[in-house]
Amino acid sequence: MSRLPTLFISHGSPMHAIDKGAVARAWEALAKSLPRPKAILMASAHWETELPSMTGAEHPATIHDFGGFPQELYRIQYPAPGLPALAERARALLKAQGQCSAIDGTRGLDHGAWSPILHMYPEADIPVVQMALQTAMGAAHHLTMGRALAPLADEGVLVIGSGNMTHNLDEAFSAMRNPAMAKPLPYVAEFSAWVKSRIEAHDLDALVDYRRQAPHAARAHPSEEHFLPLHVAIGAAVGQSMGGTMTAERVYSDIELSSLSMDAWAFH
């Protein structure tokens, strides 16, 4: 099998799991454009730990980590198998780069993991291992973590970072309460355009330092957990190469609920 790309997906609202709209169709088309992976390693914004951690369950549960949504959403199950051997492989790769990590044998898959791949791989027949973020450790840590995991892309594993290109929930909830006022806020496109320019320039230093360099960074991400999966995906694409060479393609772009940029990227 040739080397797989790595992906960054903006997963947006849990409602995308039951909405067959443009976002779901884009995820479906993305999966169809790729070779079938042997397994998926998914870094989701919705699991945070002190040390890098991977799920080790043979049959990870479907976690409904949200409230106030239609009952149809809570009935969804995504019964993909786990793959403890992949968790161990990821742990070994991290260890080889000097990073301690852990395996959680009981943790399931949260909606940041299952809601996109529900559309990408609806048969739930590809093993999935979820990986946690360490938000307090910042962007450089997650880029380094992704670099360590780069060999997985040569081994048939699809590495996905699942977060959001922008993620201001207060503004998103305001748009939900006032649909007539739910127009895209200008800063969202400005932030996404800056990220696009830095990705296309292979400027990893700027992407790590986005908090200081990007326009409206603190407004786009009042907390960082939804942006850090991008660094994992980019790191896994460039590996240990100090030049940071990669080919990047933005495969989807839209703005929802005023403040949620839904950009998705593939990195080769």
C-alpha cells in the first residue's frame, strides 16, 4: 500500500451525524477518494489527558458526549472495532521520540471521532483508535506528537485530526438562538485564510505560533483544543523532516453558525 495522506476535519455540531448535507457529503467523498485504510488513528478535540493516551479497547463504546439534542442522535451507535495493537504501535513510536504515553482500555469513541467517520466509513468495519490531546502543552507539543506518528501513514493507518478550523461556541450558540442573524462573521474567514496561507507556505513555525501571529486567534479559539488536531495531522504528514515538506489540499470550506469554519484538509 502506498503512503496514506493525513487529514484534518472540522467536525462541527453533533447534528452532522444525522444531517446528510454538504459537510457529510464532503466527508463521504473524501473517504471514497482515498485507498481503504487498514485502521484509523483519530486525534479528537473531545478527549484531553495529561499524557498522550490511546484507546485500547477491543470494542470501544460510542460516547454521546453532548446534551440537548434530538433523541435520534443518542440512538446512534458506531460499532467499529478497536485495535489494541495499533495503540501499542503508536505508544512505541512516541516512546522512540522521548514521549511517555498511556493506553486507556475502557475509553470509547466520542462524537469528535465517530460523527465524521460515520459518513466516511458507514459500515463501521475499519478499526479505530482514538488519541487524546494535551491542550495545556500547546501547539508545538502536538506537532511533535504528530511527527512521531508519521510512520503509521506508511503502514496503512489513516491519521485524522478532528477539531474545527474556528470554534467560538458562544457566538455559535448566539447564531442558533437567532437564525436570522446567523451570518458568517468576517474574522472567521480572515483566520481561515491566514491558516491556509501558512499551510501552503509550509510555515510550520507560524502555525505553531498562531496564537501570536494569526489574526483574531483568541476569538477564533477561546480555548485551543479544537485547533490542535491540525498540528497532529500536519506533523504526521511531514514526519521528522526539518524542512516540513508536504503537499496540502483544502478539500472542503464553509462557515456554519456564524463562527464555525468547517475547513477540511488532506496532507500528503
